[in-house]
Amino acid sequence: MGEKTLQLNSIALIGFGEAGALLAQGCVQAGGKVGTYDIKVHDAALRPALAERANALGVALHDSLESALGGADLVISAVTASSARMAAEAAAEFLRPGQYFMDINSVSPATKELDRDAVERSGAFYVESAVMAPVPPYGLKVPMLLGGQQAAALSERLNALGFQTRAVATRVGVASAIKMCRSVMIKGLEALTVECMSAARRYGAEQEVLASLAETFPSMGWTENLPNYLISRVAEHGRRRAAEMREVVETLQDASVDPLMASATAQLQDAFVDRMQELGISYPVGEKFVWPGFVDALQEQKAAE
């Protein structure tokens, strides 16, 4: 493999949502030429906001996937979990030998392997990435674990641009398994906190419950900001997190583990957002999230029904 295949001067993002935009911004700031394609570009109502965001960040917004991928040294797939497979297959139609395709989507190891097969049929290099923390506020510095035959080579070049990546395996699926197994605990803790504190608040017992949790787990911050943070993640990103947990369910089933907790976590995350939408309650973007008031709004409406 020659040095030319390792140059990452031109980068294309498939998906220009929150994560894609933040990564694109970091790549532009690192001196890269960045383009993007998002399926929303075909929606007349959504395109203006995409174009405005791309223009503000110095990113070229393309009208087609073929146009976005042409000439890119690195393609980053940053779509929803449910769209990851479709994105990989669609990209494979236009990828060329020597290009890198980095899949940062939160999907099961089995899905990553299918994505790899689609991409590698084009002659491009497939590298899976497990994003191990919320992209905001890290941006380009968000910790990523990479897997695949070219993971180490790509990690070196990405880190030179300002990324924070680490190659953990030459086999695709290992990095994703790390992410998925971690999510059993992280998303499960969020769901448990929603359920625990919603009931405690209804009984007027939340302060004692939190004090008891703080005594048992003194370094976690139960009497500080942790409950706000955990419940806010469900309120803001519950739908996306539920989709990821369904990928976790698949991961556990593939490992012959009954996904009892993962299934329940996905159900709660979805149900929380369903209830918000039913009541017309939205996440307070740009405002401080205070869990008691948010839970009260949901429960007061339920009590009145």
C-alpha cells in the first residue's frame, strides 16, 4: 500500500446531522476539503437548513451521493442505525479502489460485517468505528475505536488531523461489540434512572433515594448533576438510543445471550419519547435541563387523564 492511499485531503460525509456536522466542522478546521450528502437534500422543506449549515461550516453540500463520494480520500458514514446498511450498499455503487469508508454508525457486529462486504466489493477499504462518547462536546476529539484490516493505517492518519482514534482489532465487529456491550450498561442506566426517579418523585421520596444512591456509589454524582444528565439523554435522544438498543439486542442474540435488559431499555427509551410527543412536550434546547420539572410535566398530564 503506497503512501498515496493514506492521504486524507478530501473527506465526504454521508449524513449531515448533529454528529456529521460536528465532524465535518473539525475536518474543515484541520485544513481538509469536506463535502457531504444527506438524503434530506431532496426534501424542499429541509434543504434550506442543510444548505445554510453547510455554508456556515465551509462544507460543500452535494445533490447526489455519487457527486459527494467522487474524489474523496475518506468517506465517513454518519447516518441513523436503521439507515447504516442502506448507506453502505448505496455508497458501494460509487466507491473506487483505494478509498477509505469509515462506518461510525451504532449497529451490531453482524451489520458491520455486511456493510464491510458491500463496501469491499468496490475495492475500497472498510474500517468500522465505534464512537465511545457523545460527539458533542468533543467534536473531532470524540474517542473512537477502529476495527478492520486498514484500521491501524487509517487511525494514524486520522489522529494526524486531530481525531482521537485507536485501532483495537483487524477483525471487523470487535470494536462494535465493545460499543454495543457498553451500551447495555450506559443506556440501561439511563432507563433505570428515568423509571426510578419518576416513581420516587411521585411519592415525594426522590431526595432520600438520591442520598441513598450517593452513599452506595459516592463517586457517581447522584446528588449532583448525574440524574439531570441521564434523564436528559433520554429526553433529547431517546428515539435514536432506542434504535441503537435494538442493535444491541441483535448483538446479544448473536452471542446467545438473552437480551432481557436491552429489550426493556429500548422499550422505555421509545415510550418516553412517545409520551413527550403525545403531550407536545419537547426537549428544552439551549436551556438547563432540570429533571424534576420535566418529569412533573409528564406525570401531571398523566394524572389528569
